[in-house]
Amino acid sequence: MKLNFKGKFAIVTGASGGMGLETVNKLLPAGVKVLMLDIKNPPKKYLQNKKIDFVKIDVTNFVELKKVIDNYYNKNKSIDYLINTTGVLWFDKDVSATNINFNIWDKVFEINLKSMAYLAKLVIPKMKKNKFGSMVHISSVDALSGDDKPQDAYGSSKAAMIRLSKSLAIQFASYNIRSNIILPGPVETPMQDRWKKNPQLKKQLAKLIPLQRIGKPRDIANTILFLLSEEGNYITGTEITVDGGITAKP
């Protein structure tokens, strides 16, 4: 199935690596012009692509984020898609709620959840003007269950994202604006650099997954593109789990 988005404009956050960068790789040949937002620079070739605008930014800075998004909208008169892949998981600092430093708790929520609210506040009014928009946010299967070795701030913030996405979907459906959320299982991204240091851990985890492999960023990016597309235009307010079957296990 070939998806065509010619003439559309997208904002991708967390765009310089992992799922965000892979999504950019799939949007560009489909005809989308992309505003890439990240606190890190992407590979140099993306900075030279005329279909891309890149801004190095901390998306928890509302004032700067507003300037960037307003400028992009004023330039192009449209923002059709928002793909929010921003997220942080600090294995060494994010622990049980009974032991965590609450400065860490607050920072995780700020990056994972508050930035999502900021983006919604800034992007949805512009989508309303054009009576069209599709948003896809990245949560995690960690939102669905507890853990005896927890990252409680991460899991709780990702669960809250699901609730917010559903609320946005209901509020703005009458404007033909959709909001969906993806719950990835284990995926090979820069967030999981620990696997480079301990490849055996990765192998052990893969054995627990029914499909017997760790996910790739393309697995998530393919789902994102479907949800953005006209083929997915009756899907809103839902979450899609992309995890190789691991959450289906008893």
C-alpha cells in the first residue's frame, strides 16, 4: 500500500534519532515537508534537505516552542500532522515512587507529558483553522502494567499520555482532527544504549517476545504513517500496541 501525503506539512518532535528520525525518512518520499524539532542535531544530510526545517529546541520551553511553531505555520499556512516522539527514560535515576528524587519525577513528567500538552495547545488551534489534522504520540507498553523493577515516573507519565490523547480526540473530532497513540514494546533506539554494553540482555529479551526479535524504529514509523494517512481516517482516540506480541502473553 503506497501512502501519498503530497503537499502536507508535519511537525516531528524527537526527530533527530530513533523513531522520530525513521518517521522523517518515511514522510519525505511520501511528499511531506517536515519541521524537525529536537534538542540534538540530526545527521548533516537532513540539514541540507530543502523539504526540512530543523530547529534545535527544548520542547519543554513553551515560549520558544510557540515562536518556532507560529513561524512555521505563518510561513506555510498549514500544519497537517503532529508526530510526538519526545521522551526520556533514565534507568539509573527513575526508580520506585517510594525512592525517587522528585526533581527527577517532575522532569520526566515535564519531558514526556507536559511537552505533549504544550504541543497540543500550540498546534491544534492551527489545525482547527484548516479543519484537518492528525496527531500520533508515542507512549509505551510500560503504561499498561506495574513492574517489580520499576521506572515509575516513566510508566506513569506514559499512561497519562494515553488519557490525554483520548481526550484530545473527543474534543476536536468535529474539526476533523484525530489523535492516536502508539505503545511500543522493546525497540532498538538510542534510549536503549544499554544493549550495546550488554548484548546478552538484548538476546534474552528477544527470547521473551513471541516474534523472537526486538522492534526496529521502522516498525513504529510504519504504524505512524498508517495512522496519519487517509487509509486510517476512521481511527481516532485509540491506542495501538506494537510490541511483537509481548503484552499478549499471560
